[in-house]
Amino acid sequence: ATVDKGVDFANYFCTYAFLYHQKDMLSDRVRMDAYFNSVFNNKHHFVGKTVLDVGTGSGILAIWSAQAGAKKVYAVEATKMAKHAHELVKANNLQDVVEVIEGSIEDITLPEKVDVLISEWMGYFLLRESMFDSVICARDRWLKPTGVMYPSHARMWMAPIRSEVADHKMSEYEVCMDDWHGFVTETKSYYGVDMSVLTKPFSEEQKKYYLQNSLWNNLDPNQVVGTATILKEIDCLTVTVDDIIEVKANISSTITKEDTRLCGFGGWFDVHFNGRMENPAECEVELTTAPSIDDGTHWGQQVFLLHPPVRVNKGDEILVNFLMNRSKENHRLMNVDLGYEIKLSSGQMLPPVRNKFYIE
Amino acid sequence: ATVDKGVDFANYFCTYAFLYHQKDMLSDRVRMDAYFNSVFNNKHHFVGKTVLDVGTGSGILAIWSAQAGAKKVYAVEATKMAKHAHELVKANNLQDVVEVIEGSIEDITLPEKVDVLISEWMGYFLLRESMFDSVICARDRWLKPTGVMYPSHARMWMAPIRSEVADHKMSEYEVCMDDWHGFVTETKSYYGVDMSVLTKPFSEEQKKYYLQNSLWNNLDPNQVVGTATILKEIDCLTVTVDDIIEVKANISSTITKEDTRLCGFGGWFDVHFNGRMENPAECEVELTTAPSIDDGTHWGQQVFLLHPPVRVNKGDEILVNFLMNRSKENHRLMNVDLGYEIKLSSGQMLPPVRNKFYIE
Ligand SMILES: Nc1ncnc2c1ncn2[C@@H]1O[C@H](CSCC[C@H](N)C(=O)O)[C@@H](O)[C@H]1O
Ligand SMILES: Nc1ncnc2c1ncn2[C@@H]1O[C@H](CSCC[C@H](N)C(=O)O)[C@@H](O)[C@H]1O
């Protein structure tokens, strides 16, 4: 499937051309601290080295790399944000080290291979946006065989949760359908047209909107009602696009709270800055987007809600069958197929349930 | 300038593929009543005739045309909504009269020319979306020389207004800039990067967002503080794309309220269903989107705010120099250049002011 560049810009890149959006990311202290510490506590990876920043945005990671002692930094950015990055580099007196290049990483050419590839490519639930494809492409073309990836590892997590949002969404959906029924009656009586044949497609459209879209949420750790499990582990140095084009996992989670409700599942990710085996980090850094009271991120968690919620109890086991792949219409969005079965601590199995979700 | 079809779909057509959006339009009673009355009070234009509905959406106008006695109706729709229109036609037993065709009106072919071209093509402030281009194209290719346009005429209006939103928007902008200054200070102290060089571009981006975007508003007629003036008159039977690609007008408005504030200008439109000179309507119908307490429409008015507002008084005259043309990046969005001069009733002229606005 080839991607139309113009469409990709209209759907995806356009938002990154706003300073407002870059500022949102630059204001995420958990994100910023992780990258800052990973660079400045591992200067041995940077001093005198060449670095490629894939998707430099405002230029922040390229600037830090230069400040940490890099000899040369290539900072590649697809959008007009490149112009601002260039100004920022100059204002911080790094124009002799950092070279900002406006263009898609897939299209540009560098004069040399690099020692470090740094990038902040993570989307919601890690893989939304599919930007990691571009990082893999850059790695294969421009990273030396001995090169280091920043970050070096990534993991996707999932845990059962409780949430009142499940009830809200269901009642929003019901209000919307009530309104529709009034609309059908009025259109018939005022305008002589019977719209009832559209009730089914309308309800499907609205079900998708209210009930099947995954939601951004900053969960309270208290809302996690069972053990969190790893869905996917990625070694950024060796992973291929084929390895991430689909995420498939059978996991099991045990309910850890007494008499509670299973309202859905929360998904999040973490990434690690460990260097590589032959050239490890001196100080390993982790960036996690797990539920947290004080250390929330702009990624939050993606929540997949169940309708209706199910009563569960401590010791019950949830067997989850997870499949995520890319939307056919837009490879940067994801479809999730989430099946689960509950094995009560009594040993009884509840009937299996399957749900489709959209990460849009 | 050629338009990339995929990009146009991503930016524009996509919204019309949702029943939710079609329902919004179908719930606009002012709009619905106007089209309904124009068709059913002018059956002589429809009985035994052939009709083309450009952009049929749910199919409503095609169905009414058939119910009013048309012999054949071609209902053309670019999006997947065509499928629903087809179902609606069948459910209302009109499949022998109404033929739904999925495709761009620019691309499809009809087996014959038609007697009536009906279309609901109006965007915010009439011309946003530039869909009238498609109607003109359809008219030139498929309307008989004796054919009738529904609607037959359109006008753009403008009037000076007062509005508290001007103050809100300015204070939102100021809060946003305060926040930016805090961000610059923190980024310097925590992360060693001086972002102040981006202050100017950021403030321009935010000024555009908060102060230069025209706003959707349902104005109270009381907010109109001066005489309303016509900016543009269109005869749908004869107008060309060249006539609407740019709207240029010098108009003058007299303040009608004692001691008030000029906070900006409100823009709206009306369309008329008058048939044509040789074949006039029996019952002329008007659809207006002017400020109204009871008869608001989903179009509302477009508001262009001035910062800061200006004190004016009854009898003062506002000379407005209005220029609207299409955005270079997206021909369906508009740029407005709005200059004005105030001639006080004392005869004194205040210095002229020019503002740029975006209808996005
Ligand atoms: N294929 C590609 N080529 C170049 N830039 C890309 C790209 N895919 C995404 N990007 C850019 O990558 C950026 C990701 S957001 C991260 C920005 C910055 N590195 C920071 O950490 O703050 C966006 O600005 C986006 O426009
Ligand atoms: N060039 C084109 N060819 C075909 N359909 C078009 C078009 N430009 C716009 N449209 C369609 O025109 C519709 C305009 S909205 C009006 C819908 C319907 N006639 C009603 O009155 O309720 C949208 O559904 C849009 O997809």
C-alpha cells in the first residue's frame, strides 16, 4: 500500500507545523526529563560523535545532543517547523554543529552514517502514527553498524481497569439515539420522508463514535484493577516494520481488587534508553506512560471500554486475546480486536466476548 | 491550480460521509422549510420534468423533487453517503424516479440534459467550501438552455456588530502568551535551551488562531449596530467561477445605535428561489441566514472581530473595503482583507485600519 504524500500531510503532518503543538510536547516534563537525562547522563555516547535526530520538530533533541558534545547533528523535519528549528539552533549558538534539513527522512540524503539515532517517535499506545516506520528506515540507511538507538527499547502494556466513563459513553450514545428517533418522527411528519431505513447505519456510526473509539485518559493507578501485562517488546536496533505492522498477543491478568467492575482495558507504553550491548548506557533511563498520580504525560493511556461492565473479584483471571493492526484507509491509525474470557476464581468460565475498537 | 482529489477528500468530503453531519443539516428547520416550500409551492417546475441534484447527501432534495412530480431525478453524491441515499430512495418507493450516482459531479456523465438543477451548495458566509464551482460546472454541462436553477439567486451581506466575544478572544490570547513566557523561562532554567527566538512566530500563530480567524456566531439582531449592506449579488443562472473566485466591495454602513461599540463585522447570506424570467416561480421563497432570534440556522453568521473595539455613535459612517479570496493551500477556505475607515457624524475621519482574517 503506497501512501499519497499530500493526503499524509493533510491528515498527519499538518498538526506538527504548529508551534502550539510542539510546545505541548516540550511542556511534558516526564517526556522532557527522560530524554534530557538520557542524553546528559550518557555523554560518552555523544562527545565527538555524529547524531541523526529523526523528526526534530522544534529541534530540542538535536540541540541537547550538540550541547552534550556531539561533533555533528543532522536534524531532519518534514514540516515547515524546520524553519523554526533552524532559528532556535542559531539563537542557541549551535549552527556549526546542528544542521537542520527540511524533508521527509525517507527522501533526504546525508553525507555520512551516524553514531547515534535519536528520535521521539512514540504515538498514543506507542504505535499510533506509525512514525516508527520512518525511524526504522533511517536506522537501516544511516546508522553505523556500531550505532546506538535513543531510545533503545520499547514495550506495550495492558491492564484491566474500572472507569465511570464507560457509563457516560453509553448514556451519551443513548441520548444520541433518542434524539435520532425524534428526528425520524419529525422528518416524516413535517417533510414527508421516512428516514427509518437509516436508523441502523446511524446507530452503527454512533456506536463506533461513542463506544468503539479508544479514549485518551489519564488513569488514576487506583483504577487499575488487575495485574498489568506486556503485550509487545521491541528492540529498536533490530526490529523490522513487519514486526510491528501487527501486534498480536495472548495475555492473562489477575484481578487484584475485591468486588469491583471490569469496565475495560488500559493500554500504555514505556521506552528505555539503555544504549546497546557493546556500548551500554552509563545511566539507564526509562520513560513510562503508565497510570500515575504525579507523573502523567501528554500520551496518557488509551482506554478500551466494555459495554456493559462486568462484576469481578480478587483472584478472577482475565484471558485477553489482543490483535492490533493498521486501518486500511490510513496506515497511521489502528484497529484493535480485543477478545476476552473471564475465569472466575471458582474455576467457572464466563462466555468469551469479542470487541472491535478504533484508535483514531 | 489543480486540486489533488485525495487531499480534497481528506480535507473536505470526509465529513459529509457521516450521517451525523447530514442529520445536522436535515435538522435545520429554516433550511429545510425553504427548500421544501420552494419545491412544493412550485410544482409546475417539477411535474413531468428532469432534475439534477448536485451533492445529494442523504438524498432529501432528490426525494422531494420526485414527490413533487418529477419524471426523472439524477442524484449525484461524491461520498459513500450515496449508498445511504440509495437506501432512502428505495425505502420511500422512489427508485423508479430517482437515480443515485456515486461520483464527483465533475466526473460523471448523464444520459440527458435536465430541466431543473437543484443543490444545497452554500457554505459559511455563502462561498466557503467553494462548492458552487461544482454547481456551475454541472449547470454548464447538464442544464438545458431553458432550465431553472434552485436556488436562482444568492447575496452576501455585511453589517457592523458589537460582541463581547472580541474581549474574550483578546484575553484568551493574552493568557496563552503569558503561559508561553512561563514556558520560555522554565525551558531555559530546566533544560538549558533559550526558546525566546520563537516568541514572535508563536505570537503570530496564536494571534491568527485567536484574533484573525472568523468565528461562527448566532448573532442576536440587537448586536447589529448599523445598517446591513450587500457585498455581492449572484445570479445562479449566469455567474461564472471567475465572478466568485474573488469578492471585492466598497460598502458603507451607518451606525444606528446610540453610543455603542464597533467590535467587528458580521457576514451572512441569503438565497432566493425565483425560477427564471421566462419561467418564474409561482411562489418565491427566500432562505436567509441573517441574525434572528427564532430562525437561526446551522450557518449562523461569520464574525470578523476588531481588536480593540472602537466607540461609535448613531450617525457615524463606516466605510468598508472588503476583499475575499481563496486560500492558496486549500481553495475551499477563504482569506479576507477587511479595511475600514470611520467618518464621525461630526465629519472627522478616524485613521483607516486594515485587518487580515481567515475563514477556516
Ligand atoms: N518521516 C518523517 N520525516 C521527517 N520528519 C518526520 C517524519 N515523521 C514525523 N516527523 C516529524 O517528527 C516530529 C515528531 S514529534 C517530536 C518532535 C521533537 N523531536 C521533540 O522531541 O520535541 C514531528 O515534528 C513530525 O513532523
Ligand atoms: N463536486 C461534488 N460532486 C458530488 N457531490 C458533491 C460535490 N461537492 C460536494 N458534494 C456533496 O454535496 C453535499 C452538500 S451538503 C447538502 C446535502 C443535501 N443535498 C441536503 O440538502 O441535505 C455533500 O454531501 C457533499 O459530499
